[in-house]
Amino acid sequence: MPYKIAQSVLVVIHTEDHHVLVIRRVDMGTWQSVTGSKDFLHEDWIDTARREVWEETGIDANAPSVVLSDWGLENHYEIYPAFLHRYAPGVTHNTERVFGLRVPTGTPIVLNPSEHTEWRWLPLLEAADVVFSPSNAEAILMLTPQARTASAVKPSGAHAFDA
């Protein structure tokens, strides 16, 4: 199995009324937004986001009813020791690019059962409380009207979980 690339996306999927999709991981049982690594080094961030959304939720991020946005934010964090074996020797940090995907209420979800066991639509604050990763929680909180109007809001880059 080839090593993972230490560049990944975090995609916060949400509705217009700020309900956020969270999905439960098979391996740890924790909740998260869509995450995943690039398949090849020069894969565009937006293409990685579209692919991961499709693979993990069955949502077509190219559909005319959805809006995929690159938030222009990157988190840099140390990879958890338990997952270092997935990366090339000497790789210890990951760069995570943050996206948002606005979808219509009632968008069907089809999980990849090898990665996730269940999904929920939660109000924004509740979603931020249940996700495992601090950078995921901070990204979710950026959906609040206060955060959208603040010019200097950026996630801290604390540990995040790379799928």
C-alpha cells in the first residue's frame, strides 16, 4: 500500500439554515466532517474535496444545487503517532485545506460503510461539540454569522484527524 500524502481536505457540509452533517468513523467511532488526503501530490485541492465528498457521502459536489467553497484556510498539525505508519518515514505533519459545501435540506446521504457507520444533521453548535478534531470544530463555528463577518478568524491549527 502506498504512503498517504500529508495534504488533506476538511469539508464542512451544511445547509442554508446551518445544520451540519457529521459522520461517525468506523475505526475510532468518533464524529467528524468529511476529510481525506490527496490521491497524488499535484491533485488540486478542489478536486480532492469533490472526490472525498463523493466517496464518503455520495453527494455530487458538482451538482447545480450545491455550492462548494474553498475557505482559503490551511491547518498545519502534527500527525497522531498512531497514524504515522500511513505516511512515508520522516513525515510528521499534515496540511489540511478547509472547504464548505452548502447543500439543500434533505440531501440524501450514502455512506461508504468501510469508512463510516452513521450520519447526523446537527445544529451548528451541537455539531461543533461532537466532532473529535479541534480544527473541525473551529471550522464548523466559522459558519456563524459573527465568524463570517470577522476578518481575522482562523482555526488555530491544533491537532486534527486525517482520514
